[in-house]
Amino acid sequence: MKKPKSRPRNADATQKRILEAARQEFARLGLGGARVDAIAARARANKRMIYHYFGNKEQLFTAVLDAAYTDIRMAERALELEKLDPVEAIIRLVRFTWDYYLKHPEFLTFVNSENLHKARHLKHSVAIRALSRPFVAMVKALLDRGVAEGAFRPGIDPVQLNITIAAIGYYYLTNRFTGAIVFERDMMTKTALKERLAFNTDTILRLVCTPKTLARLERAA
């Protein structure tokens, strides 16, 4: 009697399970605290598969970082900011960044963890550079269009603007626990989050817009 043929392993599905399990473990415990055994158990795989597909825990963390940055960059691209009025595009970008951080708190954890390790994993990532350069170029094009239309001040560095948009949301959320003690305020209520988004948006608009544009926005408010 012929033996039934064994079903071929679905390599893609296994890798996806491992990456998702690793994402959850790294988000929960960071690079130092996450264990390959726990990742394997969560992924319903064995450690040999992890080492086969990803090499070691450090390389697996790099793959998780690549996936995380790919996700946010692709979501930013889907905003199609180039099709919007420059002022509306900036508002949408600020809102998107804030909402993304709220919906994907693990992304902030990964960024924190990687900075603790002085970005030694991102240094070897080709994907990060390939994704980030077009995004910076997109923001530069948006700023140039705004300047040409008289809506934005000239001379704004797109990299500095990206850093500022990220920072005003990032700092608030990563420091929400200490902030609640220092400022004696619950920073995560619906009202507090709404107020913070409004403040972030107003801050960026005052940074990039001309006085004439700001006056128009205030009249329309």
C-alpha cells in the first residue's frame, strides 16, 4: 500500500505566523525580554523553523521592524496627499500620524526598543531607506506646492517637519504615565486625546502656514 503523500508545508503561512508572534512578543517585552521559545509556541512552530527562516532573534527583530515601518509608510502613501489642497494635506498627515500611534501602540514600543539599541538593526535594513526616501520626497513636494500657492512659508526642511509631526504625538503617548503624575491629568481620556490632536494640528499649521493662510483658517473656524 502506498503511503499517503504528506502535505507540503506552507512556508509563507509559517513565516507570517512567526512574524506575528514575534511582533506580539517584542511589543510586550522588547528585544531583551522576548524569548524564542515563547515566539515559537505562540506561532505554533518550532524553534528550528524560526532559525531556518530568520537566522536568530536579532534578525527576527529586524524583520519585525521592517514590517512595522513598511506598514506605516504604505499607510501614509495611501493618504494620496498629492491630490489634496496643501493645507488639508498637512492636516490629514498630522491626524493620520496621531491616529496611527493610537491604533498601533506596538510601533512606539519598537521604536523605543530600537533606540535603546542605537538602531543597530535598522542600520542593516535596505527596506527602511527604500520606503523612507519616497515619503520625505512626498512631503517636500507638498511643501513646495504649498509655497507655490502662497499657503506655506518657504524654506521649511521636510525632514525637520516629519520629525516634529512624529515627536508631538510620540512624546505625549510614550510619556503618558509619567505625564499623568507630573501634570496631574489623565492624558488618555477621549477629551484629552481630542484636545491633544487639536493642539498638534494647530502647532503644525502655525509652523508651516503664512500669516495670511492662518488668518483665513481662523476666520473659517
